[in-house]
Amino acid sequence: MHMLDLILVLSSIGAWAVSGLMSLGGGWKARLGTGLGVLGSLAAGVGAIRALAGAPPATLNVHLWGLPVRFELDALSAAFLVPLHLIGGLGLLYGREYWPEDLPKGAGRTLRFFYGTIIASMSLVFVVRQGILFLVVWELMAVSAFFLVSTEHERADVRRAGWVYLVSTHLGTLALTAMVILLGHRLGGFPWAPLRGASPAAVDGWILLLAFLGFGFKAGVFPLHFWLPGAHASAPSHVSAILSAVMLKTGIYGLLRVSSLLPAIPRGIGGTLLALGAFTAVFGIGNALAQRDYKRLLAYSSIENLGVIAMGVGLGWTGRATHDPWLVALGFGGALFHVWNHAVFKGLLFFGAGSVLHATGTRDMEVLGGLAARMPRTAWWIFPGVLAVAALPPFNAFLSEWFLYRGLFAALQRGYPWSAVVALVALALTGGLAAVAFARFYAVLFLGQPRSAAGQHAHDPSGVMLAPMAALAILCLALGLGSLLLLPMLDRVVAVIAPGAKPMLVSGMGRDLAWITGLEVLLLLLGGLALAWIRRSPRPDPALAPPTWDCGYAAGTTRMQYTGSSFADGWSVHLPGVRSHMRRIKGLFPKPLRFRTEVQDAMGDLLVAPRMAALAERLLWFRRLQPGFLSVYLLYVLLTLLGVFLWMLLRAQVLG
Amino acid sequence: MPDALLTRILHLLMHLLTVVLLAPLIPGLITKVKARMAGRVGPPVFQLYYDLAKLARKQAVYSRTTTWVFLLGPVGTVAAMLAASLLVPFGHTPAPVAFEGDVILFAYLLGLSRFLTVLSALDTGSSFEGMGAAREVAFAALAEPALFLGFAALAKVSGSTSLTLMLGSLGVGSGAVTAPLILIIAGWSIVYLAENSRIPVDDPTTHLELTMIHEVMVLDHSGRPFALVLYGASLKLLVLSALLLDLMLPKAAHAWQDWARFFVGLGGLAGVVGLVESATARFQMTHVPRFLVAGILASAFAFLLLLV
């Protein structure tokens, strides 16, 4: 019966593709398309959850254009399909109101078309087990993402973000093509199946390095992250949710899948990834602190979380290289758990940010404020996401980071002190900075009073946009309290990533997780009791409520509130990409002064962009080959043909 | 063994009673010592109990800017601190709840209480409370690495990541790790003063809002919410005192002697804090980070000593 699961997933892919096509029509066809997409997500969700719950892997071998192609649904595929179809299905619903199809001039229809293709192609990425077809669906996904990012292509910054993304993703694909060829040599053919019993070879290291380059671009690991903030901020919010919550994870999936095919992991590569992940995490959250654009802030936080996930993968690889089942379980288990958690809370945060953008029309947080009073439901449902992204108990991300902490402490005991200590300190620092960044995010957007007219008349969106947020918010808490039920699933996925590893999580972590769950429930109960105690005292009349105590100063204005920039003042000045502009104050009666800061990415804007511009200047030379006369192009065709003939004639002599 | 079970239940009761009832006594002791040092009689040591009882009867005032987030600070602090107190061993008696990795839960519960306090301060929209919140998170981010490096060093020594095993089996003079232990105590003392907003980092009795850190974040709280703020602060003081005392107290022959030593140590620590507050002035705000970095260095050095 387990073939049924794979068939469910494949038919869901078909449903999403058709859903995208139907949406091009508009009207009742678009509504039918939405229904098909949601049905597809439900089908894929059922299939994937059954695979996670212990159904054996289902394989389908077919011939496509004469090539043998394998589709397979195993626990690792399922672990990535579940968040994809969760966020994908909810995002489709959310998008109905967020981006109505008749707005503006057909962009709504192409948006829905490419939304369908990106979900379909991403699902294929997770179930295809053949090198060439993998590259094809990977490319399909990347190009769909390009069109989604450039939905608002009439704006120059969106076009630029789209182009930077397109170039980056193709650089990654270049590395992946080389990787697929090498892997084909290693496995003896393009179909992917784990190489068992083979001895390690030097080529394994090269395969992993190329995989890291190719997949690292997609996952946004430093220094390959620079395309990410612009692309994720510019896309429509429900698309940002898909890109951040799931598409980045295809990079992690690729790393895990490719490494699971190899018989062994070379020593040292795990520690390197661990250190790189640690740096990525700190870099990402440090930059998030300085952003004024709240969607860019969320994008940088995705870089941080992908860094945390990369740390887990690095720890797991270290465990595989040293044959330590405990490190394997904690590293890979923590990474996968964080993949799920990040998908849930980042989807929620992007949906929430979309609601704010929808209501106020600005991405600049410094002109907003006081939205909790104007958009109470949005403020309420986004709050669990804010606590989760700061990795605070009792929400889900605390637990996945707790797995990683356990793994790092274990690595410390095993005698890999340096990478473990660096990663421990980085993880603690990341947690602390994430709390600062998201206290700032929530407080500047939702608390206090409006800083300008932009947010003055904001109001909650309708239930179509709120319901997906509510579902994800509840899931944030449910995953935090119900983690015990997930342990067997994580064990199954780890068994796929590291063939032959013993399941350790249920036996090793079950008791500790039960204690944590108990304490978290106690925490909620105590909080509820304290709240009830406060509520029991006589409540003052809200009509008589005084203004905030401003230390005796009675003429306070909303502009005197702490802004996001002033809140992060102590931190952002140390970032390499932050520039402040202010003239010095001179004389006794200085004229009004203006103060302005701008934030650039240290890697993308300061290092890569100028060099790319210089390179482009050089490459202009090739324009001379294109004079624009038909005759010259015909000459090129003739010369090429002659060259091919010569090669055919001389091939025998050259190759001997 | 019903006898062992009975002892465990008695220890648990002692632990819970100490947490719930004794916590407000420590700030009272510190204030008394400070008053005596300044030649005053000072308020009674039970003053905080009286204050809490009075605040519980008072009607609260809520600014018209505030929302439900405003209540989360006091509520979250008390809940998180009570939960965290269950993880810390008092003296050398095992904590009521102990499992591998509880040290991380402990650290993140502290983080949760700080996060909610900061949000409830920013909910008022006051520039002063924003200032306090910005300072609090900045200094906390420097205090946290010192705490964590200390934990990493203790985990390396004890081979465990449970607070009960990490702290309960140690103590000055118990073995070969004396030098790193003293460094950790030094580093954590700085964390202790900073986290509990004591002089020389912050002055809990200052009256100038511009110079406050923690106190300015709770300016708008009143009535029962403010009672919870004060109670939560005293719980935090107790929990962090226990953390520090566990490292310093030698293990006694009998469990009840351990309890006695713990209570005496608690009083002694309060006295020392009172003396420090009487003898030193608070640092200029810009100099506080240097003080905190000294804490990080002490913990880091302890860790390095353990690696070689």
C-alpha cells in the first residue's frame, strides 16, 4: 500500500501544475485552480506524513525520453514535503486576498501561474532520484522563483533584486552540474541510490565541495547569501514565505541527500561546515538588527536560521566521520527539527509582515508603530512567531536549538573543543541577538504609538489572511509542547541521512524532553494563574486611562518614542555595512540638522557588487563581436560549421 | 525505600518554601546592611513583604497607550523565574527537577523573562522606558556569554549538562579544579550584579530616570502587576544567588547541614552585596561594558585552563 503515498505526492504535483495553468484564465478557472492547489497540498501532506510515520520507502522506476528515471518517497523527502505543502497551501489561501488576481494588469495571474509551478517543481526536487532530471526540476524551481520575485517588475529595486538572484542561482547550478557529473561517475550512473559497502574515495570530498557551492548558494550560507535579502524582501509576502520557509531548505535537502548517497564523509568537512554555519548565524542576525525594512529584517533572520541548520548538518557530518551515533542523531535531528520549526514560524512572520504591508503600504518600520491597537488580531497571532524566532520556551524553535546545544556539549566532551566552543558561543550569541532583533521588530511595529500617518488608520485583514496565520501560530506552540511525538519521525529521517546509524533520539532524549514539556506546561499554568490574579483586582475605567508617565514632561509627542534605529544603536554601528550621515554641530545656535543612516550588505553591496560592475565593464569587449549585420552572423555560422567539420576529420588523430 | 522517598519529599518542600516565601527577604537584608553602613536604622528587613501586600490591594493604573503586551512582562517574569528555580540545586541538595540539558532551559527562561519585560516596557511608548530597554538588552548580551562560558567550563569538568550535577558536586576546596572555579565565581559575580541591577552597574534606588536601567522599564507598572515585578526581581536574585553559592559552599557531611550552610550563605551574600553597594559608586554608563567584558574574560580564561 505504500506505493499509494508516492502516487498521492505525484498526483499533488500534477494538481499544482494544473492549478497554475488554470489561474492564467482568471474568474471561475482561478477559483478552481485554488481549490486544486489546496487539494494537492492535502494529498501530498497525507502521503508525506504517512511516509514519516513509518511507511517503507516507495519507489517508481520509469523511462522518460529513453532515460531511466527514479521517483522515490522516503522519510527524508517527506520531511521536506510536509513544510512545503503546509506553507504552500496556506500561502495560496493567503494570497487570494493579499494579491487579488485582477491587480495590477494581469500580474496577479502570472503570480498564480508561477506559484503553481514553483510548488510543483519543488515537490519534484524532493522526490526525483536521477541526476539529470534533478537539474531540470531544480532549474524550473529557480526560474519560477525569479518570476515570482520580479512580480512588481515596474520597480527598479525589484528588477535589480531579481537579476542578482538569477545570476546567483545560475552560478549555483553551474557547480551542481559539475557535481551531478562527478556523482554519476561515482555511483556508476545517473539514478541516485546509496552506495553501500564501497570504500571512501578522494572524489567524495570534491563532490561534497561542489555540492556545498551549489546548494550553499540556495541555502544562503555566508558568503553565498548576498542575493537573498533583496529577493525575499521584494517578493510578494506569501511568496517570501515560500522562499524563506521552504526554498532555502532545498539547499539543505540537497546537501543531506547527496551526502547520504556517499559511503563515508571525509573528516574535517563537518567541522568546517559547523564553523561556517556559526559565522553565518551571527552574521545574519547581526545584520537583521540594523535593518529598517521589516521584510529585509526577516530575510536576514532566515540567513541566521539557515546558519543554525548548517551547524546541525556540520555536527552530523562530524558524527558520521567519527562514527559517533549520538552526534549523528543530535546534529541531523536538530537540523531537521529546525527546518520544520523555521518553516512554521518564518511562514507566520512573513504572513504577518504581509498583513502589515497590506494595511500600511510601507516596508519602513520607522514610520509605523502602535499597530497592536489598530490590528489587534494580527498582533496577537504573530506574537508566537516572534517568541519562536527568538528561540524562547515554550515555543518550537527552542527545542531544536536545545538539540543542537546538547550535540555541541557532547562534541565538547568527545574532544573536539575548538569547533564546539566556537559554535556554542555563536549559538548563545545568536540567541541573545535574535531576542534583541525581534523585540525591536515587534515593539517598533506593534507597540507604542504610530510614528506617522502611514499606520494611523491601519486595520486587520479579513479571515482569509488571518486563518493561515492562526494555524501556524497554534502549530508553533503545538510543536513546542508535542515534540515527544516527533522523536520517532526524526529518528526515521536520520536513518535515511546516515545509512546504518542507530536510532538514538527516542531512547536518548525522550525522558529529558518529557521533563521540558512538563516545565513548559507549568510555565504556561503559572503565567495563566498570575494573569488571572491581576484580572481579579478591580479594573479601572478605560475612559479615564491616563497617558504614559513621561517623567513629569506633559507635552510628549509620538516622535519622542524610541525608534528601531535608536534601540539597536549600540549594535548596528559595529556592522561593516552601516553608514551614518550627519554634519557636525557648529556655533551657538545651530541650524536644523538631518541625520540619515543606510545599511548595506557587507558581502553583496560592498564586496561583490563593485567587482561585478568592473567585470561587466571588461566583458563589454565581447560586444564588438556583435556588429548587428546579418552577413557577419552568417559568417559565424559558416566558421562554426567549418570548425565542427575539421574536428570530425581530425578527431581520430587528436585523440589517438 | 519509603525513608529515602520521605527525605526527597522533605527536600522538595524545603526547596519550594524557600523559593516562594524566602525570596523577598534578600532585598530587605541588602537594604538593611546598606542602611546600617550609612548610619541609619533603615526599613525593616520584611519591608518588601509589606510592600507586596499593599500593592496587592491597590488598583492598577494602565496608560491608554498600553495593550495586553503590557501585562506579559510581570506575568512572564514570575512564571519563568518560578520554573527556573526548580532547576537550580540549593546548596548540595539536588534540584527538584534535573535532566541532561536543563542548563540551557534555565538560560533561556532567564531570556524569556527579559524579552517579555523589554516588550512590556516598549508597550508604553515612553522614550525613557525605551532607553531602559535598549540598555537592558545591550548589557544582558554582554552578561550572557560570561554565564555561558562558565556553564561550558562546568560541563567540561563534570561531564554533564544538568545544573544539579554541574553545581551540586562541586565547591571550593573539593578537588583539583580550584583555580578555574575561582575564575568562574569572579565572572559570575559580575553577571550577578549586572543581572540583578545592583551597584556598580545599576542603582535600584536611584531617582533620576535618565540614569536607570532596569527600574526605568517598570515606571508605568502599578498595583498587582508591579507587585509581580518586585516579586519576580526577588526570585531572580534568589535563583542567581543559589547559582553562585553552589560554587562557593563546601559539601557538608549531612544533608541538613547543607541546608543550614545554604541559608547562612544566602544571608552572607546579601551582606556582601550590601557592603559592595555601600563602598562603591556606580560606573559611568559608558564604562559598564568594560566591567561586563571582564566577566566574559574571567569565564573564558577558566574554560581555557580546563582545556589545557
